[in-house]
Amino acid sequence: MKIIIHESYEEMSVAAARVVAQTLNSKPNAVLGLATGSTPLSLYEELVRMHREEGLDFSQVTTFNLDEYVGLTRDHEQSYHYFMREHLFRHINISPTNIYIPSGTTDNYEAFCAWYERRIVECGGIDLQILGIGSDGHIAFNEPSSSLGSRTRIKTLAKITIEDNARFFEREADVPIYAITMGVGTILEARKIVLVANGKNKADAVAQAIEGPVTSMITASALQLHRDTEIYLDRAAAGNLKMIDYYDWIQAKGPAAPTTEHWRADEAHAQGTDAAAHAAREHSRETT
Ligand code: GLP
């Protein structure tokens, strides 16, 4: 797990957007997993800027969104379909046929969920999954006690999630109670994962996800089992991390492992030292 802490939300978002750009530059037909919520807004803004100003190309990209509220049509202003259209899709050159978002209005959820899982596999699997985190430590809508092996399915939202998300609706009573969401198991199959979190109200969930035990009570903690996860935080969201000095230290020191050149130089140095020591031993034997 790589923990990258930036001083501000904006810097954090730009850094995370760069990972998306690098993925697309090395694989123009990459499959992206996308998240909603207020956290990735600035990341999406940066991707739109990169598209407009630097020609970041989405023409061959396929996307799968994590989740959707059950019962909201795609034109409902609080649906995740609407969110994605408004904040990303209508500003970039992605083909509408390459966009997948769980349906909140299908008449057969079981069949839909199975199809969604199949479609991800048929498209080659998710290369890069973007995630936010709920204040109860959830990823997508995998609320506490979700199986860490779970697949796309319907989940009942936790009270705290309904309260958190009520700010987007006119009244709390308008927040849907159910959502269709990728499972933790689905998410863990992504080749690379980038989680973004900002603000003090995420500091607890972030600390538990990174430094706590792997537990279905904080589904983001399952990311500890993933081999290529990067967590981008602003200073406030990193506020409760016990090892914060260590993460800052790693960041200041640069890449985690020496390059091949370093290894070679070290090896040559070691051999040279061995040879010198051997010569010294021989010399002392001859002279005594
Ligand atoms: C919802 C979404 C999550 C998101 C979370 C946090 O529950 N299903 O994918 O990470 O909200 O949202 P925000 O970024 O607005 O805090």
C-alpha cells in the first residue's frame, strides 16, 4: 500500500488524476472503474482539463461505475448516472457505448448484477479503479459487515451513509435506502486501485482502513490485501494516522526500491571491497 499525503485537496486530486492519465497514456483502451461522491469531483475536473488542454484521449476507454441508488432513474439529479454525465462524461470524448453504470431501475436485479460482473470480465477486467471512502469506512456501498468476497448486489444503506448523503437531497427521507453496488471482491480484482480521501471527517475511517485490522466492519481495510493500491490523502484526512511521519519520510525519500543501476553499483562496490580485502590478507600473509 502506498500512502501519499498532500497539503491540499486540490494537490491531492491533481496527483490522483495523473495516475489516471499515466494509465491511459500507457494503455489507451484501458478499463477504468469510477466512483461518485464529492471527493473525486476535483480529480474529474483535472481529467477534463487534461482532455481539453493536453489532449488526454478517452476515445477507446471503457468505464464501469461502482454503484447506483435503487429507484432513481438515470435523469434524476441525485442519481450517479446524472452525476457522471454532469461531472465527467459530457466533457470528454468517451463513447457512450463504453460507459457502464449499475441500473437503479432494472426489473431483475439478480440478473442485472450477474450481467454486470460478466461484462467487466468480458471487457478485460478493470485496469484502474478509483475509490472514495465513506465515513463508516465503506468503499462503493459496501457497508460494515459486507463480505470481503462480495460481488455486485443490492445493499441496504447504513444510517450514517443516509445521513451523510442527505446533504445532496432536499430531505433525508428522500435518500434511497437501497443501492446496487460492486462487491468488495469485485473491487479487489482491479489491477490497480487509487483511493482518494480528504477532510477531517474521513480521518478516522482512513486510519482504520490503513492501520487497523482487515475487517468487514471497515470494508476499505480489505485494500490491505490488494497488491497495487495507492491512497491519496490531504493533510486533514491523514490526521489520525499513527505512522504519518513514516509515510511523509517515504515520500520525501522518493522511490521505495533502488533502481537496477543502484543494485549494480552496490554489487560492483561489494566485489571491489572483497577483492581489496582479499589482496590485503594475501599481502599480510606474504609479509609475516
Ligand atoms: C457514497 C459512495 C461512495 C463514496 C462515498 C463518500 O457512499 N457510494 O463511493 O466514496 O459516498 O462520498 P463523499 O466523497 O461525498 O464523501
